[in-house]
Amino acid sequence: MSNLADEIERFILRKLAGQKGDIVILRRNELADELACAPSQISYVLNTRFSIARGFIVESRRGLGGFVRIARVPLHTIIFEDAAKQVDADISLTDLRGMLIHLRDNGLLTGRESVLLMESFSIIYEYLSPYERVDAVQRLLRQVNAANE
């Protein structure tokens, strides 16, 4: 027998699957009434089962007219965005190589893409200042993600 959190999760996933696109907008109180539970139980499920790590972005507004917007985000988008955010002025080429190997080994980059990116990073490191590098490397990572969508 499943618990209430499992039922809430399944209900939300069914709603999400029934929508065009990967976004659903719900009202927390209406959802709680429909599932015969407290709004705090809905909040618990949203916080634990619809996290960014699981491929969801949740936006919540409380009060009159409040809502919960749940969007499914492709996991590779989250990973590339996280990788781009890790790039700072102190990151070395060795660190970037390790990041590319990790992305390649997890099927998010092909071998060819990782070699091309590493060569691009090498050129960036040769000709740009540390602060200019950050923007250039982040833009390349985000562009690769956009090209894979």
C-alpha cells in the first residue's frame, strides 16, 4: 500500500502528463481538498519529489490567487547550467578537462564534442584574461546545451 506522499506525487505527475508542454499550474488548497490532505503535505511532496535534481522547477506563490507552477526540465539542461555556474576565474584547464570527461562519460557529450570544446577552451585560455575566460567558457557550455535540445 502506498503512502499519501506517493499518491500526491502520482496525482501531480498525471496532471503534468496531461498538459501540453511540460508545465502544470495548480492551486495548493484545491489540490489539498481534492486529495483530502493538508496543504503542508502538498508542500512536502513538492519540496522532496519535485526538486531541480529530479528535473523539475517549482514556483510557488501563497495567499489569495496563489498557485504552484511545476515545470519539467530536461536533466541535461540542469547539468550544463550547473557546469557553467561552476566556472570562475580560478578554474584551470585541467579542471575543465575533468568536467568534459565527466560529461562525456555520462553520455551528455560525444567524444568529438568534448575534444572540440577542450581545444576551444585551450584557445580561450591562451588569448583571454581570466575574467574574459569565464564568460567565454560559460557561453560555450550553454551553447552546447542549447544545440542538444
